[in-house]
Amino acid sequence: MIKKKKYKLLALGLLFDGIGMLSFMMPGIGEFTDLIWAPIAGWLMTRMYKGNPGKIAGLIAFIEEIVPGLDVIPSFTLMWLYTYVFAANKYITIEED
């Protein structure tokens, strides 16, 4: 069940990163759409990832979307990698012989 949720979050993250990058396809009006998408992206991030990491990631996603030119940063995918790859590995201990 956890594995299913894990990959559902990855799929949603890829979708949301794609939506955030769509503004590059609409020169001129794309930056206006970022004004709408930035708070939505921040809110979605806090819903996908609970606790302080989700709040921090939500703030980062908001800033990344609202600042022109930073849309290329895949914040949802990076948060997924942090949660399920990098942070998950910090609990794995290496046994010494």
C-alpha cells in the first residue's frame, strides 16, 4: 500500500511540474498564469507532504513558480526524491564487520 502511494505521489508530482512548465509555452501570458499557479502549487505541496518538510517545500514551490524564469526547476519531483530516496536512506545503517 505504501509503495502504491509513493508512486502516485511521483505521478502527481510529474504532472504538477509539467503544469508549472506550461507557462514557457505561452510567451507573454505565461508569467500571468504563474500568479495563479504559484499559490496552488504551494498549497498542493503541503497537501502531498505533511509536516514541516511539506510546509518548507510548499514555500519553495510557491517561490519557484512566482519568480520568472525558475519554472524549469521540478520542485515536486525534487521533493519526491528527497522524501523517498535521500531522506529514506538516512535511516539505513551500515553494519560494520
